[in-house]
Amino acid sequence: MPAQTSTATLPLTRDVPAALPVNAVEVVGLTKVYRGHGKLPPRRALDRIDLAIPRGSIFGLLGPNGAGKSTLINILAGLVIKSEGKAIVWGIDIDERPRAARAAIGVVPQELTFDMFFTPREHLELQAGFYGVPRRERRTMEILDLVGLTAQADAPTRTLSGGMRRRLMVAKAMVHSPPVLVLDEPTAGVDIELRHHLWSQIRALNRAGTTILLTTHYLEEAERLCDRIAIIDEGQVVACETTAQLVARVDDKKLTIALVEPIMALPERLASTSLHWLEPGKLVLRYNPSRAAIGMILEAIVAAGLHVRDVTSDQADLEDIFLRLTGSMDKP
């Protein structure tokens, strides 16, 4: 996706780079070691990771629970102190200018935390005050309109649905106009309809010029939304590529061949092929598309006196690659 250059999402601070950075976020050799407590040894949550998030992208950050995703986000947001390395947000070193770096990033956490008696308008005005946004520069109603909460602007938060409250969390993170927005599991626990609605809003934010850093356990979500994906496992980056390149890494397909004849075993004439008997009347072939000659396999089936009724193909997707790289969706 080409980088956006809209100034509508620039942070409300004078301490910003003169030119728009090529990368919205850069980390080099970033390390975080948590000290041990009692008999527990020190734990290395991040281990010298390098990462670059292009400006204007929707960047996916995937990994099993405990892989280091939250630690990375919290370091960028100024909530956790790194042990080693360098982190730059919107061209601003988080050590040299921490306040400016924090102004350049907005974080939408998983947890929904609100005063249920405040209205969305009041929540945004209060949040803008925390960030020192002058009243004349506040965009409260513009932001509420962007997340689809204009009609609920003056309704008590307790009356909003769960989906509306999640959208309000996004709105709160945008009050200081950060060019980088972190969405931490934004669709966790929501229904399919709301998930697709949130996807549309994420794309709209990105088109408006906001760089999105998305963490998710829904691999379909990452595959549908993200231009580029990094996978973290045990504190290290094990892959960082465009979504298309990542999916293409596994040169593996499965071909299921349904036969007219209900055969109960693989015919001897096909024993030298890569075919396997799957169930009565079905054969299966796992192959590498870049090297396999499917036509020859089908000709061998016909030469064995069999007739093909149907052929279906399954290609490796992001979930296959994730499991191959990390070994598990959820490690202890």
C-alpha cells in the first residue's frame, strides 16, 4: 500500500521531524529482560529484535501468548522501559524525546476501561485535556463521526453496546491525532458482523493517513487487512515479510481426487506416484506447485483404468505458516 501523506493525522506537537519519515516505527536490537523474583530466573521478553514498520501501512504483529508482542507495544508507548537497543516512533527516539514520541502514538488496549456515566463526547474531551490539546484544535465530533458514534455522542457509556464501546476506545486513542495507531486485539470477543465493520473502519483510518500496528490472534484478520506481517516467537522475530510473500513461503498444496470407482486401496500401478489412498473412492496428493507435474499424475490415474469425478485443491494459508514457524498458537 503506498504511503499516505495526509497531515490530518500529524501529532499536535512542535517536536516532530521536518520531513515525514519513511518508517513510522523502527526498532534496532530492542531487548527487554524482566528481573527474576524469588526463585524465578530473569526472563528475556524481547531478544535483540529489529523491525521497521513502513509509514502508511497496516502492519500485523502476530505471535503466541507470551511471545513479546505486548512488551514491544508497551515500550513504544512509553509504559515499559527497555533494557537495550533503540526504538524510534515517527522519527523520534523514545529516549531522546520521550514526550514527543508518546504524542506520536495512540494505543487501543484489549481491555475496555471507561467511566460508564461519562458520554463519548465527555470521554474524548477529557482525553484531549490529558494530552494538552487546545480546545480550538480538538476534533471531538469529527473523530466520533469517523468511528460511527455521532448519534451516541451524548449518551452515557453504560448505554452503549460492546461494539460501540470498542469503537469508543479507538476514538479515545485518536484525540491527539497520532500518526501511528496500535490496535491490540481490536476484534477479540466480537461477533462476525461487528468484526467486518471494524475492519472497514481500520481501512478508513489507514486511508486517512494513519499507520496501523495491529496485533491479533485471528489469522484471517491479518491476512485480509495487513500489507506486511511480522511473527514474533519467544522474543525474536521469526518472519517479517509482505503478506503475499509470507503466504508464498510454503510451497505446498493438497489435491484431493474423487474417483467414479469406489476403490478401497491405492492400485499397484499408482504405487510409484506420490498419490495416497484417502478413503473409498478418494486419492490425495501433496505436492509442490513449483515442481510438480499434475498432468502426468492425472494421466497415470486414467492409465490405471480409473475415472476422475472431481478434483479439489487446498493451498497453504497464513495459519499453516504461523504454525510451522511457531509450533503452536498458544504456548504456555
